[in-house]
Amino acid sequence: MHAETVQHDFEPKIVAFVCTWCTYAGADLAGTSRMQYPANVRVLKFPCTGRIDPVFIMRAFQKGADGVLVSGCHPGDCHYMAGNFHARRRFAAFRALLGFVGVDLARLQFSWVSAAEGGKWVEVVTDLTEKVRAMGPMPEFKELEHEEQWSGAVNTPELKEAYDSIN
Amino acid sequence: MNAKAQKIHAASIDPAYYQAVTEAIRLEAVKLLKDETVVAVVGYLPGRRRGTASPALVTTAEQAAQLIFSPACANNLSVYLTKAKKGVLKKGRVAIVAKGCDMRALAGLIGESQIKREDLHIIGVACAGVYGFDADRSQPVSAANIARKCRECTVHLPEGADVTAGSLTELSGLTPVEAQELARIEAMTPTERWAFWKAHFSRCIRCMACRQVCPFCYCEQCLCDKNRPQAVESSPRPAGNTAWHLVRAMHLAGRCGGCAECERVCPMDIPLNLLNRRMAKELKELYDYEATMTPQEKGPLTQYKEDDDQSFIK
């Protein structure tokens, strides 16, 4: 039985970077248990949260993600012993950096979801999707993608004429 | 040499002080080369114009007698010891002239196993400050033309050097311009901050001077130069520029020694050291880590504790 579908004005794109041992299995459990969660999330599987470079997160935003979720094993449960401990520090630093350049940190969610926590996966994804939906599309990085930088402003009639004649 | 600690008021940094340091460096460098303790000395020689200096590798006692230390000696020489500048140095022990901020870079490189302490003979300089990048060099260094990093310097006296030239311990009466700027940016709303950095990053011409001058950017293949797959767009457009500066700040987090060379060499005057300082501050608050003049085995992002803060994780 399907829940009634609601039409929204805005469907956010959420990219989820997950570790294969815990969160991916957790999401799989949610699926096999027939739990419903927003289809906005695109799951990308990694060996470990320690493999998830901050560059991936940045690139997701640049290429059109409105929200990013990073999820892996609970501390102490890492398949590679310490990958998520290292990731935790790296993400704390990266979060601070993004905050400092002016990115709204509500769009970036980190979580620990184990292979047994299908319910928690549904909850995390639903929360983030609804939060980002309320915030609207993320303009910052996407706008940058479409901008060009000129060494000087087109501020004289001659330059303006030359510029217009190009197009 | 290190006879008496002095306190100097910034309004009047005596040019004679730099002369005294110069003499001490020459004495030491000549001695080291004469008795063949080292094969070369990395130091500063006078530049061709007045009020300038250029980094130099000297191998003879005659050349060593020309070495100087002046307010123009801003370069962090430790970059010449890294593998990014491969071939600069021959085999053997090398002496290097290092200010306090350069000492932190040396300590960082030793900690990252890039250089060995026993291969170095560090001639520390008790530095009274260097010129800012846009300073009037016809005047002696003063509160008006001192570099921003020197205004808040906490490492005037290098620790752990083999020999120290000069004896100054602190400067006073300088306004912490950079800390004020950092506080101003942190007080902005996220939208204003984004606009601030967007304006700065958009001007970047991707000359990569910040990378080339950084002692910690010694990777033989930079992530940002790779194109299969491409992590960071290489053309000087706002998108790629922002990505580059974020990656740079992230890769230096917990490693940067705060020499502010990136900011000095930037032809577009992007305040890069603000990013470095912000990250250093964050890592100090979170993990109580600071770049120091003594080598540390591990940086804050290469170690962990089981009870690290995870309040931001669901």
C-alpha cells in the first residue's frame, strides 16, 4: 500500500555519501522492509566514511545538489577500525570552513546509521529532505558555475560596443 | 649573542637591530662553511634594488659574508627544503636562516617526515618584523609598514634553533589588524560572508603562487591539477577559484604554520591568511592543537580521540 502522494512546488536534490558496511546496508534494510522515504535522495556508496573527501561534498553542491548527507558506521563500528574517527575530525573542520565562507550548514547533514537502523535512515533522509525543501534551492555554488570573470568591468562605451558586437 | 632580552616599541624599530642580526648570521654562516659542518646555507642576499632581499643558496664562505637580514627578508625559506623544490639542495647537511614563523613550518615539515632535523642546522632569527607586501620600503620598518602577520606575532624568539641571532622578545603597540578583520567577518551573516569571499575568490587568476610558495604544498601531483577525474576546475572562473581556495584551506588545516606567504605573494591581494587562521582557530578550539616550533608527531586531522566532539552528527 502506498501513502498518498503529495505534489510539492520544489523537489530538492539530495546527495547521500554512505559507507557500504553500515549505512548502505541500513538503507537496504529500509528498502527490504518496505519503509517509505523521499525519493529525493541519491545514494553514492563508498568503502568507508574515511574515503569521503570534502571535495566530493563541494562538487555535489557545485553540480546542483541542494543538500548533502554523509553517513557511515557508528564510532567504534568501523569495518576498517578507525575510518569514521578520522572522518569525524575532517568533517568537523570542513563544516567550519564552509560556515566561514558563508554556506548554510543546515544543508549539510552528517549521521551514523548502522546496518540495523533502517528506521533511522528513513528518519534522517526525511528530516533533511523536508528541511532543504523548506529552505528552497541552494543558489550559491550553482550560480558560480554560470559566472565568468572579466579582468575589468565592461564600463566604457568602447568596451560595451566591442562586447555587444561579439554576441 | 642572546645577551639580554629586549622589549621594543613598534614605533621605533631600530635599523641597527637588523644590522646586528646580519652580523650574527654572517659570523655563523662563514664559520659553518669554513669548518664544513654544512654544505650550503639557505639565507638572504641583498636584492638588486634598495630595500629588497632575495632568497639565496650560498656554498662558499665569501658568499656567506654577504648574507643579510633586513625587514625585506619576508620569504619563508623552508620551502626550498621540500621535495616540491627538488634539486635545489645537494646531499649533506644544510644550514637555514629561519624566523619564528619559518620555524613553525620547519617543525611541521619535520613532523611530516619531509626533512630530518639532523640534516639541518637552523640559524634562528629573533625577528623584529618584516615589511608588508605593499609597504613603503624606503622607511625603516614601523607600525605603518610592518606585515599584518607580524602585528600579532607570538614567535619573535625562535625556539629549538641551533643558534639564535638577535635577542628581541616582543613588540608592543601594534594593532592586531588581522584579528579585527577575522572578527568582523565572523560577525557577518552567512549571506554577507559568501558575498565577501565570492568577490575575493572571483578575482583570483589561478597563478598558483600561493601553492608554489607554501612549504606544505609539496605534493608531486596536486589534486587540483588532475583532470581524470577532475576535482577542481582549472580555468580561472569563479566556480573553480572557490573550489581551489576551499581545497587549499582544507589541505592546510592543521598543518599551516602561519607564515602568511600565500597572502604576501598573491597578486590579487586575496586575504588567504584569514582562511588559514580561521581553520587554525577552529582546530585549536576543537582539538586543542596549535602549530608550534617543536615538531609534533601527528597533526589534528591525522589522529583522533574516541570522545571527539560529534554534536553536529545525527
